[in-house]
Amino acid sequence: MSNKPVYAIVGLGLLGGSYAKGLHDAGYHVIGIARRQETIDYALANNFITEGSIQPSDIHKADIVILCLYPKVMIQWIQEHKHDFKPGAIVSDIAGVKRNVVKPIQYILKDVDAEFISTHPMAGKEVSGIEHADPSIFRQANFIIVPTVDNSEKAINAMMDVADILKFHHISLLSIDEHDRMIGFLSQLTHVIAVSLMNTHDHDKLVDYTGDSFRDLTRIAKINEDMWSELFLFNKDILLEEIEAFEASLDTFKQALKNDDEETMKHLFIQSTNRRKKFDK
Amino acid sequence: MSNKPVYAIVGLGLLGGSYAKGLHDAGYHVIGIARRQETIDYALANNFITEGSIQPSDIHKADIVILCLYPKVMIQWIQEHKHDFKPGAIVSDIAGVKRNVVKPIQYILKDVDAEFISTHPMAGKEVSGIEHADPSIFRQANFIIVPTVDNSEKAINAMMDVADILKFHHISLLSIDEHDRMIGFLSQLTHVIAVSLMNTHDHDKLVDYTGDSFRDLTRIAKINEDMWSELFLFNKDILLEEIEAFEASLDTFKQALKNDDEETMKHLFIQSTNRRKKFDK
């Protein structure tokens, strides 16, 4: 690979668009691949990409291909187009779950000369589409690389470079299981709670009285139903375990309240206060 | 009462201090009553009050007395000092619960010439104490007046004036039951959820991966254990009902996930998204 790899971004939505623009702004040759010509036209007109195509086979020109698609579609896409990768290409993703994604893809690619290295940029917005793409969303975000025993140093370094070019705040390496458990708790469970709280009542008439507490707890209840139901089902067993761990914690509090057990309630408040302090930025 | 009533603020903590400073800054005569002379000295030195005293009987000089104490202590305080109120005085509070507070106090005051009108300023901070007092916390906040059939127009108007002087964003009138149900859901349940989520695991090693979702959902898990356990126990039955309503909503989601019922999951996401949109500022 030359010093300046050629990138292909497959799927120009919110994240794909942000990747493309960030890499292009930094002076890299970026090939944008999308299903619709309008998306390519928009990306070219707004200087997100160097060239664009609705032909998947155009990935053959890229040293590094980053797939910015939903997991299910991505696995299928790689299956269909695996013979179009340039020999020696590094292939990556942005999927929010890993256990049922990384191994299947590495298996699909085992008979072609392309290496799949999985990553998860922990960034996003409540809105989707290339028109909201903006590489500045990466500035405060974590970039997680999820290597397996099948990955090379070269591929890991290529992803470190991507994180560096896109100015991610922090880079970490996690195993597949560590990743999915962390995501199950920190991201998926929090979304389940926000959605369930929002769905508890029809609260129209409460809007006038709402303070920051309720708004903070339900901000992420605005959620893309297609993406999140797919991500949840991909991580179903871990997420169910996390929901049950939270239910047990909630029940401990409920029993204390029910029994007028002020001492236990205070203990739980002190514990949560001390734990939360470590999360202050 | 003259055009310019004299105010007494009993209890100069975060909220009492903010009330005192806001009223004093607006040119009113404010008597500060606290237990410790150091608090009075601080309040005088920082122009929070016109005069200060550690003698509860000094409330006899005030037309309007606002008790900024925890509910249990407040009820006891009124019982002990009810004969010190100036004849015709208006007495108010800032308590976060009302059912087991307002009626008992009105009962205590039935044989003295003083009228209790309850209010709830929906403002606060994660920290306590007069040194954090700041009347600007009221600018974005709701001021709720909770009148009963025993209250006069004059007392309600006196509280409207207070909200006006302190520049609250919005004034509403609610019945005792409406107030406690609204608070049980919007404020108390959200705190129970935040605390329970924070207590689900010991998350030390997750700090590096935490994004805004988890931080948003746990911000209010830093909580004053004495005040909140008291408020929760005062509103126990309603809060238990709200916890159970939330548990049912969470269980609906869990069952959908367990059964791979993508349609129901999507329906729940769409519902929460639509409901949350109404709460956008």
C-alpha cells in the first residue's frame, strides 16, 4: 500500500457521509459508493468524495474499503461483491454489534485476498442521511477497534490511521465479547430504558411541567426503528441479561421503598452518587 | 399588607438562599432565619438578606414567611412556632411533595391567624448549601402553586408575585393530587431509574467507553440521600404505582425482544419517537 491509501466508503448515510467528508477534507482520495445516483451527486457537489459510483465493483480501486451499512445488509453485500475487492484490500465496518458480524464476514472472505478488521465509531446523531453528515461528530467520540486472532498488525494500524485522520477523541481495542457486553449495557440498555419510560404513559399534558430530568432520560427515546431493532436482535442474549440485571437493581429499590426501609434507600443513593461521580467529564 | 411586603425566609440552604437573594436583589426587605450564626453572617456579608436571626420568633416581623426546610422538619417547625407568625401572615413552602404536607400544616394553623399556601419551585442543583445559592436557577423553571379550598385569592396572588419577582419561567396551578402524581412520574420515577441504572453494575472500567447516552441517563443518580428518601416516602403509594407502570412498559419490550418480535419492537420505537418529539424544547 502506498503512503496515501485510496479509500472507498460504501453507503453514504449519516456516518458514511461523515467518514467520506472527513477523509476527503484531509486530502485523501475517496471513492463513494451508494445505491442512488442522487446521493453520489450530492456527495460530489458538497466535496464529500473525490469520485462516486453506483457500481459496487468500483471498490476494486480502493486499498481500504469501509462499509457503512446496517449489519444484515452489509454481510449480504460482502457475500455478493467479495470478488471485487482489490487484492490485499483492508475491509472494515462501523457496526454497533460484533459477535454475529465479524466472524461470519471473516469466514466469507477466507477464500479471497482481503482482510476484514472490525471497528465501531461511537458517534451518531438523532437524524440520518448524508445531508446531516458532519465529521465533527467524531471529535468527542471513542473509536473502538475489535481485532480477532485473524487480524494483522497492518490492518490494525490502518484503522488507527483512520481514527487519527478523523480526529477521534480516544482509540481503544476490545475483544468481540468485551465490545458486545459493553455496548449491551452502556448503549443498548440505556435505549431500552429511555424507550420504555417514554412509553409508560401518554404524557401530552405533562409537557408544561417537564424539567431537565425527564428530558435527559428520554432524549434517546427518539430512535431509528430499523437500525436499533436489528442491533438489538444481533445482541439479544446479552441485552436480555442486561435488562434483567437492571430489573433486579430496580426491584431492590422498590422493595426498600415498599418496606419503608429508609436505611437501604439511603445506602442505594450514596452508592449511585459515588459511582456517578467517576463519570463526570 | 403594604405594597411592599416584608419577607422572612426560614432555612438558608441552596433554595432558601436563592429565594432570599432574588427577593433582596429586587429591593425587598428580607429577614433570613437560620439555625447557625455562620449562615446568617454569610448571608449578610453577601447581600442575600436585609437582616438575619437565629431566633425563629423573628418571623413576627414578616408579612410573608417562606419555609425552605425539608418537609418533616418544616411541619414540626410550624407546630412549634405557629404562635410567632404576625397576624394575617401568609406562610408558604417549597416542598417537592404535597399530599402529606399541605393538609397537616393547614390543620396545625387552623387556630392561628396565618394562611398556608403551598408552592413548589421546580428548580435545584446537584449541590446544596447557601454557598451554591443563585437566583438565576429560577429563570428556566416552573413555579407551581398548589391551592386548596381553604386558600384565599390574596394568598394565591402573593405567591404569583413571588414567582414574578424571582423571574420564574412559567407559573401553573395544580391540585394536591395532580401535583403529586405529576412529580411521582416526571421527577421521582426518573430519579429511581437513574439510581437503579447506576447501581446495576460496578462500572469503573466502562468510564472510557461511556458516551452521552449513559451520562444523560445517570446525571441525576448523584442525589441527596436525606432529602430524596424523605420525599419518596411522603409519596410512597404513587411512586410505587409509577415504578410498576414503568416495569410493565419495560417488560413489554423485553418480551418482544425475547420472542424476536421485530414488529412490536419497531412499533414501540416509533411510539417513543413520536411521543418524545413533543418534549423537544
